[in-house]
Amino acid sequence: MSGPSTYQPTNRAMQWFEKRLPIGGLIHSSFVAYPTPRNLNYWWTFGGILSFMLGVQIITGIVLAMHYTPHVDVAFKSVEMIMRDVNYGWLLRYLHANGAAMFFLAVYIHMFRGVYYGSYKEPREVLWILGVIIYLLMMATGFMGYVLVWGQMSFWAATVITNLFSAIPGVGDTIVTWLWGGYAVGNPTLNRFYSLHYLLPFVIAGVVVLHVWALHVAGQNNPTGIDPKSDKDIVPFTPYATMKDAFGMSCFLILFAWFVFYIPNYLGHADNYIPANPAVTPPEIVPEWYYLPFYAILRSIPNKLLGVCALFGSIGILAFLPWLDTSRVKSGRYRPLFRQFFWLFVVACVGLGWLGTKQPEGIYVILARILTFYYFAFFLIVLPLLGIFEKTKPLPNSISESVLDAKA
Amino acid sequence: MTTVSSAEHSRRDFLYIATGAVGAVGAAAALVPLIAQMNPDASTIAAGAPVEIDLAPIADGQIVKVFWRSKPIFIFHRTKKEIEEAQKVDVASLPDPEPDSERVKQGHDQWLVVIGICTHLGCIPLAHQGEYDGWFCPCHGSQYDTAGRIRKGPAPKNLFLPPYAFLSDTKIRIG
């Protein structure tokens, strides 16, 4: 974690190079000799999986961009040509489309893990906030990528999402016209979305570097939530963490490959295979699954402006999590009451996702309101109060003690 | 070289602040074209010129959809029954109170011209559907009456009216 690198290249050429640019030492100290807590479980492999998925999206995306045309007249057609004519185009596009879904699946697991084990707490607040920024950028990127297909769902998703800004009092309509570059979603909109969809993944990569940097300053959290105290608590990143990450990633890739090769359109919507038609709204507009919980929150509030505020607030509130959780015990493992509320929170998020697919009528509206209330209550009521009233279980003296006791 | 820090404001402080201010103004000015380029360009604005619509072929009770500035415009040739429905509603009971007379041009009660975009999140409502004989939005369930006024659902406003004028009894110009 600290101190100078022990990296000593034996090769003379490498020594010459290392003296001038010590990049070998940086890699060695960050990913080889880097000390990791010995008790990391498989929930900790999702950071590596996410880095890999970002790589997959960037590589497949750059290749798709070589064949895609961002113009309203041919965008849809060029996507179909990728599917039918381009060599392996079908594979590259299915990897990219399902890769986005897998990326979000992994990021949700990664985030829930962070909440369960209190990974956002001192001294990792900045690390957490950088993660929230990455998540926001991912949402923007995913949304704009979905629009590029220029099917019916693309077009109407673009219309509905950009119209969220029309709720801003006074300047809303001016902002929406500015976003569109016209009087409705059209060619200028598609062009700028394409430009930004190409840019944002590299911005994400930049923030990921900061995220990893902040991680390496604070050190990794671990299932006990207590810091490593001696050499008995840690193992070197390579081979221990690298191997575990590689195994976790392989399992994750099986799931990814299953979607790509067996059910590539399962997560999509059939209406998006109809070319965009500005004159007809599809009978049912549903966002991609990874936005559904927020969509349900938006719809559960009968006032337009308040609904939009709740939507953005539900994401923005994550940035304040380090200060909303007042408990000094990090890991949910030693917080019996927190654990129950946490799993209820997971159920609420999944439930909101399910409600996002339902027409906002009758019982669904009531359920969505209850779950929306709990979503915010978890952050604004439960977490601040639990820190005061919860009786936590005794913490082990060290990581190694907790591991060895469990074995005994 | 030694720097002497003084509590008093010096000529140098002034130069620093003046230089910084000019730099900030320059940076802000450089943002203007970068932001303005995203607004509708000249060709988009030119294509948004007024359009003339002949109303003669529109039958009683029919709703036609035309486009102006890429926005769908509904032209509704209302029947007597539909006009009455729109007029007899208690205006105060509406979510966005507007009497029918403010929704149409005087002397042209049978013609309702509205922008066909749901004021909730921009979907296109379906004509002749819903409980009020007007429009029903399939996205989030907003319902509009025969004067295009919001009656039920999450939309906050009545369907907007485009700027238009009657050139003759059977011809309008939108824009």
C-alpha cells in the first residue's frame, strides 16, 4: 500500500527503461505486490469484471462505429446491415447490446456489495463518490447508445428522457430545444448522441483510473470491515486476487455468452425492430431493464416536476451515503438490524424494477409508491437512525482472527 | 528574488486580478459558440416556416394529423355534440382551467387545432380514445377532452395550441 516499489528488473534493457519511466514498478506495485486482505470473497471480483466489461464495450463499440451511419434516414438500416452483411456483425452487435446489460448487472452487484459491507465509509468516501459518477456516466452512455439504433423504442425513449428536462420551471423548453437541436428529436439529436456515445466511455475510463487510484490510497475494504493490521491479514494481489478475479470473471462470462448466443434479444424490446416513426408512439413505452426502478419512481409521483426531482434524487442521494450512514461499524456482518433493512432495500429495488414494466394503474401505483417511500426512507431515516440505536455484534480483533476462528 | 507580502493592496494585486478577470471573460466568450452550435441550425429554422392547411376535405368528427416543425398538429373537426361537451364542463373543476372559447378561434368553434404532443413526457396521444372522447396517451395514461384539455392522468397542462390563423373559412396557416 505504501513505500517504494520493490520492483527490480533483471533485464538490462528493462533497467534502462525503468530508470526513465518507472511504469513497470507502477504496475508491479499496483497489481502484483499490492497487498489485499486475505478474506476477500467473490463479491469483490466485480471490480475486475467491470473493468473487463468496459474494455469489451469500447472494443466492440469502436468496431461497430466503423459500420454504423448516424443519420435518421439510414441509421436503422445500417444497424440491420451490421446484423446481416458485416462479417461477424451479428456477434459484435449482440456482444455490445448484451454487454451493456451485463455491465449494468455487474455494477449493481458491485454497488450493493459496497452498501452491505460499508465500503463507502471513512476513508473511502471519495472512492464511493467517484463510483457514483461512473454510474451516472454509464446511464447517460447506455441511454444514448440505445437511441442510436433508431428503432421505435430508441426514438420514444429519446423523446421521453429529453422531455424530463422540460419539467424545469421557466427554462425547461429552451433547454429541451437546445438538447434536440431542433423542434423535436431528429437528425441533429441523433448526431450529437453518436458523438457523445463515442466520447463518454473514455471519460468513464478516466474516472475509473481515479477510482482505482483512490482505492489504492485507502486500500480495499473487506468482509469484516476492519483494516489489515499485520502481514498475517494480507496476501499479495498476484497470484491470490488475480486468480480469484479470473475465476469470477470466467463464471460471469458464461452468463454473458449464454445471453449472446442463446437469447440475444431477451433483454431487448420487439418494438425496437420497427424503424423510428415520429408520428406514432408505441402502445407501451418501457426503458431498458436497468433503468426500470428509476422509471417506476418517476411514475409513482403524480406531479411532473416532483416526479423528475424524485428520479434524479434517487440517484443523487447515493453520493451522500457516506454521511447518511452514521454507524461506525462498517460491515453488515456485524450489524444484525442493518442486514434486515438492507435486504428489504434490495427487494424494494428489484420490486420497483418489476413495477416499472407494469402499466401505472390500480394496485401497481400503490405498490410503487410504497417502495419509492422505502427507497428514500432507507437513506434518509433508516441509515441515520440505525447508527444511533442499533446494537452491533463485537468486531474481531483482526482479519486473520476472524478467518481462523471461522475455520476452527 | 524575495517576495514581500504586504497587507495592503498593491499595484501587482490589481494586475493579477485584472489579468484573471480578462482570462475568465475570454474563456466564457469561447463557450458561447460551443453552446450555441447545439441550438437549431439555420436550415432547421427555415424548415420551420409557416404551413398552410386546407380544411375543406376534413369531415365532421374527423381528426387529421399534419406536421409543423417536426411536431404533429391535430386538426379536429368537432361535431355539435363534441363542441357541447367541451363547452358545458365546469371550467373550475379542470386541472388546467381554460374555457373552450380560449381553445378555439372565435367563430370557428368546430375547429380545434392543437399540438399533438402529450404535455407529460412528449408521447403522441391516440385520437378518439379515453373517457372524454378526445385523446388518450398510451405512455402514462393521460386523457384529454374534445377541447384538448387534460382531464385525467399525470400530464400537467392542456395540449398546447400552435400559433395559427384562419386565412378563410376553410384554410388556416400554422406558424
